[in-house]
Amino acid sequence: MPKGKGAKGTKVTVKIAKKAIRMTPDGRRRLILSNMGITIFPKCLLKLTNVDELDLSRNLIQKLPDNIGNFSSLRWLDLHSNKLESVPESIGNLVGLTHLNLSNNCLTSAALPSTLGLLTSLKSLNLGMNQLDDLPPTMVALDSLQELGLFDNLFISLPEFVKVLHNLTKLNVKRNPLSYIQEDGEGTLKEKSEPKGGVYVVHESSLCRTCLKRCNEQTERLSRGGGGGGDAFEEKRIRTYTGLMAPNSVATVNQDVWRIKKLEHKPIK
């Protein structure tokens, strides 16, 4: 695939884009422009009205065009590992989207438009590795959502509407400052019991063997609902999962570290 990079990044033309289109096993037309050093969203792509899936991941894109909603044929959109700071309101026009990956960008809660709630066909939404502490309440309308990635963000508590997404079966909220703990087994989320003297967070390597054993025993009691651990946060069985949801999306560090590793020709882990 051409990678002619200049001062303004890779120049993508309609001709280049057409050559990058591949057929998926289920007969969809996927346009793959991943890891090409693209800095500006190629507006010429909006002319390709027969593209079903678009992969622009692992680039340097900071902004999406305001008329991204005109790409109405899209069913699958992967923008993970870019430098996006906002999402345009017109994304709500992509009502056929079933998979959307915005992980590993620079998004804040204020940068997410309320129109995300219009994407009622979404089955998989990945917002991990951003700077989010809340979600638009309009997302309560995402009844078809089955997978939601919120890992590596700033959530202190989950939005209430997450509890009523009846089809949600996979939820990843790891590495957030949440006020409850997660089980690795069936993934039932339970409230964290706070001692009277407050909560103290330390790494297990700082504990002696006896204290570590006591902590592990207490965690097991809390996860079973015993030992005064409080009522269940939600008796809804939600499985947690690791990694990103799109193919070839295995980043576990922020994008700046990832790019440094890439320059050093080290494999992404």
C-alpha cells in the first residue's frame, strides 16, 4: 500500500482508496487505510458510497469532517489510535453503524455529541483509552448495544443508563477510578465496602505476606456478597473482556508510547 509521507502526512486520493478496498468473508467492502501516517481525514472518501467498512486506525488524525454523517453506507468504522479531540454531531446520521471504535484517542466527555444516541443499530462501541468521565445520557437509546469498552478512562461511576441496556453482554471498565470492584469470573459488579477510616490504595508488593493474605480473603468475601460487602451493584451478569474490539487492535499503552515503540521497531503488545 502506498505510504508516500510528506510534511502534511500521507496524501490519499480516490484512486489509492479504491485500490485499498478488500472484500470481507461476509461480502462487505472494507477500505483499509490503517497505519499510513494520515494527518487529515481524506474527504475524498465520502465519494465512495459503496464502502461498508472503513479502517483509519493507527494514524494521526485530529479532526473528523463535519459532514462525516454523509458517509451513510458505513456499517463499521474503526478510528482507534489517532489523535481525535472531538466527534462531530453529524456522526448521528450514520444510523447503519453496527461497530464503532474510537479508542486510544484524546476524547473528553464534552467532546462526545448527544447524537451518539441516534446510532441505535450499534452492537459494539469502544471508547477505551480516552479521557472520559461521563457519557451522553442520550445513549440510553442504544438498545442493540452488546459490547461497550470504557477501559482506561476517568470514570468514578458508571452512567445510570448502562444498567438498563438489556442486550449488553460485554463491558470493560478496567483501570478506571470506579467506586466498585469487578470480578474476573462472571463479571458481576459489586459495590466496594469502605472501612470507617477511609480507603487506602497500595500496590500489593508493599504489603507483607500476612496482610496480603487478609486482603485477598476480604476481596473473596466481598465478591461473594458476604462479610458486610454491601448489596450488589447490579445483579446483571456482564462479562468483562480485555483488549480492543476491532481486528488488529491490541494497544495496551497510550498512543504516544505506542508510536515511540513503533519507531524503535518493537512489536506492539
